[in-house]
Amino acid sequence: MYEIIAENFTPVLFRNDPFFWETGLKTAEYNGRRELSAGGFLMLNREHLYREKHPESFLEYIMADRHALHLAYGPFCDYDHHCFPFSNLLKLGLSGILARLREGRRKNTCPDRDDFYTAAEKGLNSVQKIILKFAQAAEQRKNATEDPADRTHWERIEQTALKLSQDPPGTFFEGLASLRFFYEIGNIMDGIGMSVLGSPDRQLIRLYRADLQAGRLTREEAYDLICRFMLQVDCKLDSSRPLDKQYNAGEQGDTLILGGLDEAGNPVDNELTEMFLRAHEELQLIYPKIQFRTSRRTPAELFHLVARPYLAGRNVIGLLNDEVLIPALLKNGKTPHDASGYVAGGCWEVIAEGTEHSEGANCYFSLGRAMDLTIHHDPELLKELGLDFKQPDSASSFQEFLDCCMDNVKTALKKMLETIAECGSVWPEVNPCPFFSACLDTCAETGLDYTQGGAKYSPHSVPLTGFAIWIDSLESVRKICFENREASLQEMLTAVRNNWKGFEQLRKKVLSLPHWGGGNPAVRELAGEILRELHQFITSFRNERGGPFQCGLYSYSDIVFWAKQTRATPDGRKDGDFLAQGITPSRMHHDSITSVLKDAASLPLEDFPANSVLNLNLSRNGLTEDALVALLRCWTEIKASGMLQLNCISREELEDADRNPGSHEGLIVRLYGYSARYVTLDADRRREFKERNLF
Amino acid sequence: MIFDIIKGSVHDGPGIRTTVFLKGCPLRCIWCHNPESQHFEKELLWIPDNCILCGACIHTCPRACHTISDGHHQFRRDNCIRCGRCAEVCPEKALRISGRKMSIQEILDVVLEDRLFYEISGGGLTLSGGEPLAQVDFAEALLKAAHHQGIHTCIETCGYAEESVLERLAPLTDLWLFDFKADFASYPSLTGKPADIIFANLRKLAEKKSRIILRCPFVPGRNDMSVCRKELSDLVWELRESIQHVEVEPYNPLGEVKYAQLGRKCLMTAEKPSDAQTARWIALLREVLPCEVISG
Ligand code: SF4
Ligand code: SF4
């Protein structure tokens, strides 16, 4: 496959783009399907292998997706959200990676690893051939023109391509060209999608400073290159079209990581961090998706730069919290070096760059639906899902009710995790990735593809969603049925099963109870205990590569679409009401930001290295830059979540945008790990966005 | 008597704050978007759109104010003694009482819950309203208690009070968010009170070297005339030692529906000024003011 790609692709070069990356294979890469995210062509063509090997498990697993219990993206292994191992490439260059592979082969004594080495070497050779074809194409363009500026342009591409076919980049320009090219080539070669464009401030600063010192580059030239580097990512999408007419509903990975701490705990931010943020703001970009890593050492000026776009109605920056994520990664076995170099894949999938793949978006599990299936007696559906759930009706104490709920959720999780381990082990046949694996650390030594567990780390993330429903429902039953005894458990179950019809007073009582996000110590304690128990349970399983399952707290647009299938729950939620994202409190309560942040910070988030996401929508009316910066600092320092998905909006503006979309083209909102123009959203997404709590 | 406490506010002074809204105000600004804050006593808000005709209020009201017939809910406000019982049982928040009594200690306990946030963000306690100066004993005691705990304090005020009130509160207030609502001559017609007492008070605060942020509602056609700009400019130049910056607050029509919910007449309706309109007004002010002008 590698050789066919290298032989047949067409290098496409642009006169105003200083970089080279376009292979003309985008449609092939997406298998001709508009709705497919990054990558996927091998998976789509070979998915039948799963079905053939484990027909029953396959079907039940897919059914769980169809019935909104958990996602089946891939369906057992995440085929995108990856990060190309840029740091290895920037250090070794292709020839170094090749040498490392050959050295590994020389030392490896297992004969069954030969196929991996052969394929990986072919992959690396093919990539070298692809780069050289770019060099050749640039040379031809150069020779075809007399214009000196044109010649300089083509000459630079030619020389850079020649260099990168062997060596690591030696200049800032070559560094940017590497990020751009290997991001794209990573997508094409192995059929898995790359989402991360790099961490340019930490990865390229040395090259940038050396260029400045040697007089090879000015600050202005660097800024211009940064603008062009980002601009061509953004203009891939026609983001002014209605969402359903856009490529992949307007969502692309294309993530750029900025800021954060190094392994010694020092901030890495530098003049490049600032230049990337400024360029993104000046060009009014949505993509690349900037994920800004904060810490208690992030300087005020950077917080202000990050805050500014929000106040202009451009909710385009994601915020990652090093104070939460680095300790979580360390606790879960990463070295300080690997933990501090983390990136977030497509939306928030945390990856140790250079040493592991992404497995963050394959199986979001809905605690909301698990509660629904516990309460609403539905033997038909449970049978279809292959699940044997206990009935809560006979519980005579809160402990018994709690045990029933926890047993059920564990039953469903067990089924999912065991199926992933069983069926996911077919992934190396479905979508082996020798080229990508060779670029990751340790696959060259182990002689194993990452899909077989050859990389340094091999986790599989289990992101939970519907957290607020789970906690509030338990608290509601505890208080109403067993502490205050305002209704019997049977009455409560009947009320919920009737979607609260005829039980309005009971629902009012439920809604006035202590709840998640309301700052109540007993609820916090319950939430913490439950997460600890789920974490312990989930991590007791081994995944398809023999690695650990690791926990997360987030989901994607499932909070909209799964909600439609999720029936009423004891927290007062009615049939079809939206779920809340990650650890975000329910929409039925309007608490203060501070009680939400304090509750969030009380959770054992160090056990959730895959990420923990909190949504906050702030009213833009009267919100000053200083106040927003103060809030970002608080979120960071009290360690309220691994990721903050922030919006600063005004209700009137949203209402006016519904009436007069033409006047609000520039209003960009943060949805589910990505941002889009509000006026392009469909009715469901708009309603979900507007129904979020506004602080 | 307070009508609300908002924790985690990022809209009422520096940092993250707890804002305590005291009920009752001597002014009647025609654009007031919190009409439930104006009266000094409790009030009942009635939001018919939320009513699901469950009938719970009918049975609890001691004055038979609620009746339902032919699918319509009738509410007789003239009989209501604002006891709040119906609001307690209404499952859909169609009835809501504005106003409750809280002790200093009760409020302080709430304020102290967020001490950590004040420390990280430079926030604290803000007294707003209604009009905090109108409940001076209460305001004084609360500010004292907050200062005793080392908490930064702000007062958001229209400035209408006797001089002695300011004498008492100034030493306890770290920052004043003082309204400049209109040109002086328009004050009586737009706010119901003359400007002289208000700006005499502002000057008193400046004499005491108080730190002041001027807050200027922006209601196009009402207070964006050149005379208004001129008087604001003169005032800021005169008091520039004390005035930190000026915040422009565009009119918010969200309060208009509340008048009907309170059974009162709305004094003014208007669209919210567009961002461009607000930006223009800010630009005009920046031309003449010796301090930063921001959108607040
Ligand atoms: S506040 Fe009291 S008197 Fe007034 S309507 Fe409600 S229950 Fe009746
Ligand atoms: S209690 Fe509320 S919802 Fe029920 S009839 Fe009265 S106003 Fe309507």
C-alpha cells in the first residue's frame, strides 16, 4: 500500500503557500465519505474482519451505540484523534528514524517481528520518496519561471523537501514545514487520522532563536510564516455554509497545542506562543483549534491574549489545565518527560506525544443511559444489548438502591470493556500502522506495531458522560425516599417511569434538593466515592493490547443525540432532555460559578488522565477582560478540571442571531470540543447550546 | 431585606465576587432592568407562561388570589398579602417572591465560602441593589464584618443619600462603583431624583481619596447626547485622581417583562444597543475622557 501511494500520488504545490503537503489524496483518505472524520479508509474497508471473527459480540456492541449506552467509534479502536510523533522526527529526522528501526531489527531475535520491520521500512522509504517527489515538482516549477520571487519560493520548497527526506529540520521554516508535512503524511500513509498539528512553541523555539541570532530570519518573517501555516488549515473548510453542507459537519481535528509546563515544572511559553495566539486572533481563525495549556505559572499577558477573543464573540480556544493533567498522567505511569509533553487530540483526548497513540474517543459511556436502563423496566432492550440488569424496586435502603445502580453500571461497563479487549485484538489486522508505529518510541525495539502494543504506552480511554444525572439521581432517591421519606421508592420509580406526569410536586421537591454543582458536602462526597469506585473497576480490566483502560469524563455531540433516547431520570430530568458535558452540572440548576468550580475541584481527577471536561457559559454582558482572566486563574489554580470549554456570550445576541443570521456571521461558539459559527448550527445544536447554564 | 445573593460574579467589580443585592431604591430610572429591586418590601412575581395549571397555588393561598377556569389562570394581585406560600408550592416557578430577610452572620457565612476565589482573583464582596446606601445600618455592619475578615469590599450605588451615610460607609469601602446616569438636567425626568445631591456625594468621596469607577448606562436617545458627554468629561477631569476608569453599560431590555410580572407599568421599551453602537459611544467618550473607558 505504501509503495502504491508513493508511486501514484500527485504533489500539489501552491504559489502563496510556503509549505508542501497536498497529495491530492484527501478523498481517498476519507474513503470518499464526507461525514467521516480524519482517516478511516482502511478501517472502513476491513471492518468486516471484526464482524467475521466475533459476530455476536460485534452486534451487541454496535447495538449499545445505537441505543445510546456507549459509543462504538471505530468501532473497537479509535482510528483518529492521533498525534504524529513530531518530537521524535524533529530530533532524529527520517534517516534517524530509519536507522533506529534497522538497529531494532538487528537486535530483535523474534522472527515473527520481521513483517513489522519490513513494512515499517517500506513505509519510511515511501515517505522519503513522497518528499522527493515534492522536491522534484518544486524544481520543475522553479525551472519553468524567470520571476526571481517565484524562483526563490520554489527553490525553498525544493531545498526543504530534499533536506527533510533525510534530516531533521535545521531552521524555523523547516520546522514548520515538518509539522505541516508529517501531519498530512501521517493521515495518508496508515489510514488513521492525525488531529494534532504540533506544539510549535515548545518544539520550534530553539530553531526560531537560532535563526534570529544568525540573521536568517526576522520576527516579521516568522510571523508571516505562522499566519500562512495556520491560514491554510482554516480555509480548508467553508465554515459559512450550513453545518450539514460542510465537510464533516464543520469539525476537523487540526489541533495546535500552546503553552504549558516542561518536565521540571517550568513554563515553556515564549515569544512563539504569543505570535501564534496573535496571528490566530488577527486572522479571525477558527482552525487550527488552539488548545492552550495553563498552569499557575502562566503569565498574565498570555491569559489576557487568550481571554480577548472570547470577549469579541469568538469562542475558539480550548483550555487545558496542566495542574490537573500532568499529575494525573504521572499517577498513571507516565514519566515526567512524557507527561509534560502531552497534547490533546481532536477535542480533548489526552495523548503523551511521541510515545503513544490516541484511544480517547472510541467508547464514551453514558451514565445517564445506564440510570435510565436501571429505572425503566425494559427487558426487550436489555436483551438486545445482552445485559442482565437488576431491578431497583425492592431496595429497602439507600445502600441497596445504590448497590443495584452500581452493579448495573458495572455489568454494562464489564460487557463493553471485555468486548473491546476481545474484538479490539483484531485491530492489528484491520488497520496495522507500521509507518506511524516506527515513528513512535519503542516500536522499533519491540518490533511490534502500536496496534499490537509495541509503543511505550498502550492505554485505552473510557470517557464517562452523564455524570450529573448519575449523581443527582442517586442523591434524589437518597433524600426523598430514604432520608426525608417524602415519597416511597415505588412512588419515585412510578413518577420517573411516567416522565413525571402527575408528579409535578414531587419533581419540584427533587429540583430543590442538594445536587452536583450546588456546593453541598454530602453530594461532593458521594460523587467522589462513585468516581473512585468506577475508576477502580474500570482499571481492573486489561485492554486489547494488554495495556490499561484509563478513565475520562467527557463526550462529544452525544449529549445532544443520545439525550433523545435517554428517558426521564430521578434527578428530575424529563424524557429527551439534554445531557451535561463531562463533569458539568445539570441544566436544571442554576448555581454560582464558584460552587461549580469547588465541586469540580473536589473530584479525584488525578484518576482521570484521559481528561475531565467542564463547560462554562459566561454572560458577556458586563464581563471585562480582567474579570475573565481572574476566572481562568481560579479554574487553573483550584484544579477544577482537566479541560475548560468556555463560552462568553449574551442571550440577546443568540436570540438576535436566530432572527437575523446575516448580522452574526462572526459569532463563534464552543460546542463539543470544537468551535463553529453559531448561525450555521442546526436547530438541535442551537437549542442545546442555548439551554446551557449561563453564569 | 435583600433580593438576591450572587456568588462567583465576574460582573460587579474586580476579580471573582459575591454580590449582595439589597432591596429598595429611592430612584426610579426609566430603564431599570431590575424592577423587583425597587420596592423596600417583598413582592410577588407572576409568570403566567410558566403555569401548567396544576392548581397547587389555589389550595395554599389564604386569600383566594388564584383561580383556574376554562384553562385560564386568574391572579388577583389586589388581594395578595405577599406571604409567599403559593411560590413555595409552584412546581414551575410561575410564582416567585422577591425579597427575604437575612442576618449579617448568615450573609457573611455565604460570602466566606468563596474566600479562596477572592484570594486568587483579587475579588471580594460587592453590595448592590436596589440601593445599598438606603439600608445604611445593614450595609455598615456587613462591610465591617467583611473587612474584619480581610475581604475586599465594593459598593455599587446611584449615589443618592445623605452625606452622613457616606461618612459612615466610605472608610469601609475599598472601591465605589458609582453611577453616572445622564446629564444633570435630565436626572429628575429619567431617574426621579435631582442630580445635585448625587454629585455632591461623588465629590465628597473623591475628597476622601476613595477609589471610584464610574458606571454609565448607555441608553441611545436618552443619555448619549453631547451635553451628557460634556458633563461626564468635566466631572472625570475634575475628579481624575479618584476615578479609576469609566464603564459603559449598554441598556438591557431583559428587565422589561418583569414589570408585567410584578403587575406594574414598564416605563420604557427599547432595543438593546448593538455592539457597534456601544463601540461608537465608547470611542466618543475616549476622545474626551482622561481615563480608560471600557464596556462593562
Ligand atoms: S403570596 Fe400569599 S397571598 Fe399572595 S397569592 Fe401567593 S399565597 Fe396568596
Ligand atoms: S402552582 Fe404554579 S403551575 Fe400550578 S397552577 Fe399555580 S401558578 Fe400554575
